Amino acid sequence: MNANIYPAAFVLMFCFMMPAPDVVAQTAAKPGSGPEHTAEQHRRGPKKIALTDSKGAVARLWKPDLTTLPLTVEHGNITLPRTGVDNYHAVVVEKDRVDLKEVLIRYEYMHGKPSGHSTSELTAAEKTPFEIVPDPVPREHQHYRSDQRWRFFLRFKGTPAAGIPVTLETSHGTRVNAVSDSEGEFSLHIPDDFPDLKEGERDKRTAEFSISAETKDNGILYRTMLSAEYRVNPSHWQSSGLGVAVTGFGMLAGVLLGSIGLTETKRKAR
């Protein structure tokens, strides 16, 4: 389970506690190439996070209503408690030294009673000084897909972080670079890098990507990372007409929701 530590930091691995060992584990990153993430799933089991270097790590779970729960790091592992409400929650893990502050954030959808809150409230909330914000987070039954472009927002201490280089790296080893603009915004194209795709055949594989950035302020180095799962683009097995229609609708919904979320995020960032 151990892996090389991402830039002198810690690595998150998400998995589901399993009652039986007959589920195949997927390794989502090569050692040293980013956050290594081993995913196993069982619908009845609680989600579990493993840190390859948990020394000094402090974790919290942000709920949709912006209240937070401390997460216990025990023997390098964190088990996410059931909160009883639906919608996205944010897992925030931080390591804080005198001259180095690191954070890794992941948005996890959890089920329960209607929360009564929108995801844009959670993304707009300042959860850490230096943060990569999805704009928007995929809706409940949607996902990040290969060969799609998504928008993000970078902020530092509540204000847009302009001119900061950012890097997206997938668990297949592909890298994509960008720079945040004057408003802290940037967009990244998720690579279509799943190997051995067979056109016309449905492919349910998943992989991981991480987006990272760093900046210095008053002699302190801040490092931030956002990790998420992505899946094979359905255009590989859907007819071209249907694929275009589905992609177009998804992009339109994403733009509309993103505009709402970005407006709220920018308002709070200023």
C-alpha cells in the first residue's frame, strides 16, 4: 500500500471496506507520479481513506451545510462517517509545517436525506488558504469523462490567484498544464488516455486525475491538490449523433451550473 510521497507531502488512497477479498483493486497512479489511489467498492461498506504518510496530517469532513466534522487518522487510515444527508461533501486533509503548508481536497458524494443545500455553497466556502475549486463539480449521476474540458478556479486567502501554473496529471501518466488567468480561472482538458479502448464496446473503467499548484507568501510555500475520478467518454460506444447530443446537453448543464457556482465563488473570494 505504500508509495512514494507526492512532493514531500502525503498521498490519499480511497477505498471501500470490504467484507470479502474478491473485488479487484485498481491502482490509480504510478509511484511518484501523483496521488496514488487504490479503489475498491462495496455499496454497503463505509468509504475509507488511507494516507501513505499520515504523520502530522489533520483531516476534516465538510458537510453540505458547511458544518465540519473532525476525522480521526488512525494507523494512517480515515473512515468517512455517514452524515445522514445527501449531496457532495469535501474531504480536506492538511499538513502544516513552519515553512510548508499542504492540502489535498476531494469531493465525495454521500447519500441520505435531502440536505437542502447546493454544491455551489460548499465549493464557495473557503476551506483552506490555497484551494483549487471545481467549477462546477459534476452532478450526482454525472462524472468527469475523458476527452472533456472542465473549468476550475484558484484562490488564495479568499481572493483569486492569478498567473499560477497548474498541472493535471492522470493515473495513466498524462500531464496537462495551464495557468490561472487574472480572475483565478483556468480550464483543463481531461485526456482520453485509457489504453486498449475498443470502439463500439461499452467500457466502465475508471481512473484518477489530480490537479496541483503551489505559491509562496511571506516565506511560506503553499501546495494544494484536488483529486477526482474520471471515466471513459461514452462517445467510444455511442452513435455519433447521440454522443454529440448527450455531450452537448451535459456541457450546457455544466456551463449553466458553473456560471451560478462561479458567481457565488467569486463573490465570496472578493
